[in-house]
Amino acid sequence: MAAGGGAARRCWRSGTGLARAVRGVCGSGRATAALRAEELAERLRKSDEQQREIPKDPTQRWLRELTAMSQQLQQVHPNVLAKILKQRTLYQNEEIVVIDKPYGLPVHGGPGIKNCIADVLPILAKMLENMKAEPLHLCHRLDKETTGVMVLARSKEAAEKIRLLFKTRQVEKIYWAIVLGDPDPVEGVVEIPIVEKEVKSHQSHYKMTLAPRYRVCPEDGRVVKARGDRHAERAVTRYRRLAAASACSLLQLQPITGVKHQIRVHLAYGLGCPILGDHKYSHWSKLAPQKLPELTLRRLKLEQSKARHLPLHLHAHRLCLPLGQPLDFVCKLPPFFQKTLRKLELDIPKD
């Protein structure tokens, strides 16, 4: 009792008041809960301040900016997103609209996706034409992280006609990519079928992978026919090295077929040169950030622990569409891609 009285007197001396002393004794559970809430709020505030802090290192700063831009595209109102796409319009006529697709914006919706290009096509059509305009139509796809030329159609008929051109391989597509390593040979064709398979590990997931029709016999080195996978799709990619430096290469790529993740799989598993920032296909059995060569890290002024923030360096640079007369569209590299080229000292040839 004496101890309790002493505590009460201390409360009085500290000026907390009788009511607070009573609450401290009779309502300690509520007081503790309130204290925990205050602590949680303080932690969240500090965490938010840390996230808003601008990194001093320029590389960390542009990586942060790129991540923030990608997140903002997911959070903005559909009207704002449509306006952004309108500003990135490269060309339009009575049949098609060509846009420069930004980094981090998915073409289709899905789990956890708030905004995608498909959802804002009706709004974009009205902004480009008038309120009675028919919604624009998708003609092909680009991965969420891929930037560059993308064609939309103004009508269902035009969309079907363009999709047929893609299907029958009449559309010439040229991509640019920064890859790790140097392909051997420096120019050639990768023609290996691709199939989707489950990766069985502690964190099971699905990936596209190679399904070669031939294999090398370990006994005598002969090339023999392998057992084919009936689900595999034919995949052909032409490539040519444009520049090499800093344990990386700049490649020009022409996918002849259009299999899901074809370029990424052919480069990573076919040539052993994964695209810079391709954390999905830099490993097979695990989901982990891409491991970069020491020279590449030094040139990028980046620590390996921060490599997970690197964006995919794959850009749809050019597209030739044979609609009556051939229409040739070229899209300049995004700023983050250009910065990486400068840091790695990869010079784009003038031709």
C-alpha cells in the first residue's frame, strides 16, 4: 500500500492530475494501447520521412526516381494516365495511333494492378478525337518493364488487320537491349523453341525456358535429336552487337516470332547474356536480384545490394508496319537507358 501511495504522490508532484493518476491505475490496458498506437504512428512517420529523403548518390537518386514514376503511374486517375499517353503519341492517322510506352506500365490488368493501358483506351480515344470516338484497340503486347513503340488501332477491323500482320510475321520489330557479357558470336540467330515450366523450389513459380530439339552427346560430342516438348513454341531471334564495354554489351535484336518473353529467354539461356535489370531470367531455380560483374558495379557506382532496383534495359526501338505503304516508326531511348549507356561507356554507332 505504501508503494502505491508513493506512486500516487509522485503523480501529483509531476502535475499529471488526479484524473490521469486514476486512469493510470484503473485503465492501464487502454493507456498501454494508446502508447503503442503513438509509437506505431511515430515509426510510420519516420519511415515515411526516410522514403522521402533524396539519396546523395546520383545513381541511387535516378533509380529512386524511376521506381517512383512507375508507382505514380499505378496511382494516378485514369484520366491523368490517358493524358500522359496522349503526350507520348508518336503518330496517328485514320487507322492507327502509335505511342511511346513508358517504363513500368502494364498493357493488361491483373492481380495488384490498378492502372493499365487497356483500361484507359476509351478515354485516350476521346482525348485524341472526340467524345463519340470508338475505344482504341490493342494490336500487340509489350512487357510491363519494356519501353518503346506500341501500335493501337482505331477500329476492330484495323486491329484485326494489324494482328494478322504480326501473326504472319510481316511486321519488322527492332529492339535494343543492354546485356551482361559479350555474345559469342557477336552476330547471329538464336532458334530454340520456348516453353513455360514450373520452377520447383522453396518459392515455386513459373518461367519461360528453352526446349531445345537437339542436344550434345556427352560421350562423343555428337549432336543428336532431343525428345521434343509438345507444348513448346517455335522461337527465332536475330541479334547483332552494337557496342561492348564495362563487361556489358549493347545489342540490336529482331524477334522473328512472338513468343512470351522470347528475347529475355533467348538472351539469358540461349546466349548466356541476360538483359541488365532482368532479375526474373538471371537465375533459373530462385527468385533473386541479378548479380552484376564488379566492373559493371563500379561504372554504375552501385552496390550489389542495390542491384535489385535496376530496371529492365529492353527498348522497342523501331517498328515497320506494312499498311499500304510501309510506315516506319522509331522511338528514342528513355532517359534512364541513355544514362546507363553513358555510365557504362557504351557508344552507339552512328550507322
